[in-house]
Amino acid sequence: MILPTQWVVGYILVDMGRRPVYLRQMYVAAQHRRRGYGPAAFVALCDELAHLPLEVESFVWNSPAVAFWQSVGFAPRVIQMRRD
């Protein structure tokens, strides 16, 4: 069997119509996580966007996502609260 030399392991969706540019979603398939694909994809995105300011949101209960975003340089700016 011949395997392809490149595989899609995730994706990034950005909203270029907002300033700062809004990072809507970033996903790496579960079986490919913790292998450096996320940080590498984020660096490639930053290179592509020529260092435009970026904004991302994460639920506070999603501690792996919060830790990831902080590890690539994001810092909290607001606390949004809701009472249902």
C-alpha cells in the first residue's frame, strides 16, 4: 500500500472581516493531538497573517483549550458571565 506524503489532521477557521482577526475554530483530530501539530499550525497561521492581531474565545471549563491558547501567547482580556 502506498501512503500519501501529506495528511489533513485538522483545520483553522478565521474571520478576516473583523479587527482584530477572529480565530473562530481550530481543530486537531484526537488521534493526532499532543504531537506538535497545533502549535505548528498556529505558527504557520501567524506567518500567513503577517502578525495581525488575533482574538480567540474559549469556554472557561475547557482547560486544555485555555492552556493551549495561553501557551501560544494569548492572555485573558475579559470575563463574560451569564446567569440562566
